[in-house]
Amino acid sequence: MAGAPQPGPGPGDAALTAPATAVHASFLAAVREFRAEGRGLPDDNSMLGRDMAAFGDRWADPAVFAEYARLTRADAADDTPRPVGHVPSTVLWWTAGDTFLGRLSIRHRMTPRLLEWGGIIGYDVRPSARRRGHATAMLRASLPVAHRLGFDPVLVTCDWDNTGSRKAIEACGGVLEDRRAEKLRYWIATGGT
């Protein structure tokens, strides 16, 4: 049946993990899926798009991928070099064993641009793992981490026409504040989760 989810790990099989080399092959497959839907092009200003542009096919080299995982973990440190306007972020991967299912970023502070457009938590689920509850489970699992980082509530945004992301945010308790340009802005309580 067209559009039906493919068999694979469900949300109950997955967990947020630090970026690591164990998911290398699956990560490469996920990047191919993201590229097939147009991610990583010059106008993709997301963290994933930035990483795809910077690493491209070099990710296939195990040593480059290991360095990428290390750099991604290091992005949480205040003194890590980063592009102008970017803030320290805790990046976690949503994995089931050696299967990469998605990624999530918790930005450590708000900027005017993040307040309008990006929020504190951003996430991507690989295309073949969508429509199985991964976004909701991943976002829900990140709330205690955001709380430990000092956020309560946390701002999460999505494109106004992204029904799946909107449903995931609302399932995690997101309360719509408003729409600004193409973005819906939700606040989610992190305390007591």
C-alpha cells in the first residue's frame, strides 16, 4: 500500500543517544533519504542542511564520520567554534540499536531569530521512519533534558503546513501561542516530565 509505514523499529524500541559511530551505515542511508526529498541544498538553513553541505560524501569515510560524531557532541560546549548566530546545542540522535531514526537539537539559549523562527528544540525524523510516532516519542524524551538545561517551558516551532510535526508537538503538551510568517510557535512545559 502506497504511503504505508515500512516495517522497522517502533518508538518503543528507540532512545535518545549521544552521536556515535555505531549507527554509521544507517546514518548514511538516512542522509540519502533526506537528500532525495531535497534536504542539504544551499537554501536549507537547518542544522541538518548545514551538516549535509559541510560533510557531503565525506561521511562515508569512517574516520570522517567519527570526527563528525565528536564535533556534534562538542557543539554543547560554549567555547566550540560555530557559525555566527548559532548557539551551543545538545544534539542527540534517536536510535534503535545500530539504526539511526532521527536527530534532535536542544539549543542552550534563545536569540531573537530562534524566538521568531527556530525555537529551542528542533528535530528531524528520517523519511522512512515517519508516521510511526518517532517524532512524538523523541520530542517527549527530550523534555527532561531541556528541563535539566534550565528550560521550562520550551519553545518548539514547526511550519504551519507540517501536520505531522504539529500533531507531535501537541501530543507532547504544546500550547499554540501564534503563527509568525510560515511558523507556528508552541510552548511545552518541561517540569515534572
